[in-house]
Amino acid sequence: MEYVGWDKVTTGTIIESFSEPVENVAYVRPEERPYSPMNSHEASVASWRFIKPVYNRDICIDCQFCWVYCPDTSIISRDKKMIGVDYEHCKGCGICVEVCPTNPKSLLMFDENKPNEEALSEWPEKKKKSKDK
């Protein structure tokens, strides 16, 4: 197979996800899959991002909304538990933050250059509901 750049791919081209057949791919961890060199999994897009999602394990309820809605499969989940963000593939779109139902959210967007530990120290407190009488 000849590998070409994105600008040389023509209409109708089939881009194989894997370099060899994979049975029951849903049960093979992403880091163990034989990705094709043409697969977007093999290309880092981290340089596109100027803001990044930071994950707070203490608030997460493991609803998996972020994992389901992430367009780049950048949410790392094991056994239905969120464990982190794949920053090599995350473009910083913020969809994960938008779909997070917790209060405060367990994922928030921060400047790309801010260390995660510093972002975690700035996490907002839980908002208390006011009762109207």
C-alpha cells in the first residue's frame, strides 16, 4: 500500500484503520491495536490546541458522557471508569466539558500551558442550590 498525505487522498479512497485484521476490536485496548500509519490515531494533533480539558477525579461520577461524545476518542476510560485525557489526540474542542453533568463539572477547560496540578488547585466549589420560599 502506498501512503500519501491527506491532500493526495481522492474521493472513494478506503483508508484502513488497522495494518492487520483485528477480531473483537471493542475488547482490544487502543494501545494494543495495530493501527495503520494512515490512521488518525497515529498522528498527534496536540499542536492545534490552545486550551485543554483538565480532569478532576474527585468530582467525576463515571457517567461516560465525555467518552461517548468525544469526537477524537481522547477520553481514556477503563472498565467504565474515566481515567484521563489523551492529550496527543485531543484538539481542545470542549465537547467533553459541555456534556459533563456534574456540579461543578469534572472536566474544565484551561490554558494549554497551565500545569494540570495548578488547574486542579483552581477548581470551583460546588454551587449550592438556593431554596425559594
